[in-house]
Amino acid sequence: MAINKNIARIRRARKTRAKIRILGVPRLSVHRTGKYIYAQVISPEQTVIASASTLQKDLRDGLKGTKNIEAAIAVGKAIAKKALAAGIKEVAFDRSGFRYHGRIKALADAARENGLQF
């Protein structure tokens, strides 16, 4: 059976999420597509505490595009502010099987700079 890129990514994501579930801490889940980038803080009970994405009009304003590193930094700042407002300071980073570089790394660094610890 041939494994395509998406199945391999989902397999990597499952491994990470299983380990995060054992920790019992909220997780910062990131998803990227060719057009947008999304971030959610999810509680150990699987409920969404805070979310931010480049689909939101207030985030898109002032950005050149929705699929670049600049947009990922804006999402990272927004998710950190929303999580801190909800009382979440520590999270586990769930990169959803994506490689830790480019937009994913930019989002993580921006969230760390704005107060989230992981």
C-alpha cells in the first residue's frame, strides 16, 4: 500500500497527540493550508478555548496575504493574547504533523514572544 503525504502527516500528528493527551495540558494545535493558517488552544477535555486564523477579517486587515510568514506571526500573536485572556499560560505545541519550519515556526515563535509557554 502506497502512503501519500497526507496520510503520513496524519500518522505523525496522531503520535504527537497521544503523548500530549498523557500530559493532560492544553494544546496549541496548528493547521496550515495553501491559502490560510489556523491555530486553536484545545483543553484536555477536547473543547476549544481560543482560536485564531487568517480567515478572520480583523487579522487579515493590514496583511499583504494570508499564506505567508507575516500572516503566521499575526496568528501567533492573536492566539497568545486570546489564550492568556482565557487564563491559559502553558500549552503543549501540536504542529499537526507539519515540519517545524517556515510558517509553523514563525507562529510558534510569535506565540512564545507574546507570553505562551511551551
